[in-house]
Amino acid sequence: MFTDVIALTMAIGDKRLAEKILEIMNFEEVEEGDLIEAMRMKPSELRRILYIMQEENLAIRTKIDIDREEGIRKVYWKLNGKEFSKYVAKRLREAIDDLSRYLQKQNGTEFYVCASDPSHRRITLDEMMKIISSEKGAVCDVCGAMLVPVDKERVKRTVDGYIRILKEALEIFEGRFKSHGGTSF
Ligand SMILES: [Zn+2]
């Protein structure tokens, strides 16, 4: 159950919605119209989410019934539970890769940020040199504080910490996946 919520939340970016989908679909075949009604969502919005889940192989369109006389088209969906752990592991691996790449980039580049709030401004050393040679001076556009070099060691320690946590999480998910053949825990 825990993995299910994590997997769907990672895919659609909304935990409450993920929980609701899990509760209603419950790994049974569900007709799209019934699902729209139960979720109380706009059909277009629900379909957008179903397609995201389908794209990630977390939901499968099981069948389409067409009643030509009535002109009704019924689409059926089912959650693809055996893929959930794999999907979480994949996303964790991607996050680890992204952070590792970020760290490598940090190693090569010198950045300067606003001394009072780093989110104000972030520039490279090259840009810093240009600013110094201009009349404006090396200050933050937003608050006027000085621009200072980023403390790379501190950033590296923080990101290293995140990578370690993600790797531990990945180990757990991969372990679960191997020992339970992909079922949820
Ligand atoms: Zn500032």
C-alpha cells in the first residue's frame, strides 16, 4: 500500500489524488465513466491523469466496448500493480543521476549568489567578471546585497546527503522488488 501511494504520487504529482485513485480503482477493472463519477473530476482532467499513468505503465487500458446501436463507447482501466515498485526504483535512480550530474557541474563552475538570499541571484564567474567591469557593481539586483561565491563544500555536503538517502531508499525498493516479485508492501 505504501509503495502504491509513492508510485502514483511520483507519477501524477498529487498525493491526495493518488490515494483517491487507489481507493476507487483498487486494482480492479474500472469503467472510465464510473471512475469519472466516483472521482468527481472533469472527464478531460481524469483522462489526462490516466494517460500519464498509462505512459508510465502504471495503468492499463484493458478493453474498449463499443455499442454501435446505442452509440456508446466504454473504456476500461486497471492499475498495473506489478510495475509500481519498479517505477519507484526508476524514479529514485533518475533523481540520484540528476543530483550526481549537478555535483559534477558544480565542481567545474564557480557560482556567485546574493549574500542575503541565494534565491535572488545566481551567476557564473564569467558573468561576475562582466558585472565587475561594468558600472553597476557586483551587487544583487533584488536587494542590493553583495554577491559572494557559493560555498561549494557546504552545497556538496548537502547534495551528498540527499544522494545517500536516495540510494538507501532505492536499495529498499529494489530489495522489495526482488523478494516479492514486484508486489506492493
Ligand atoms: Zn539579494
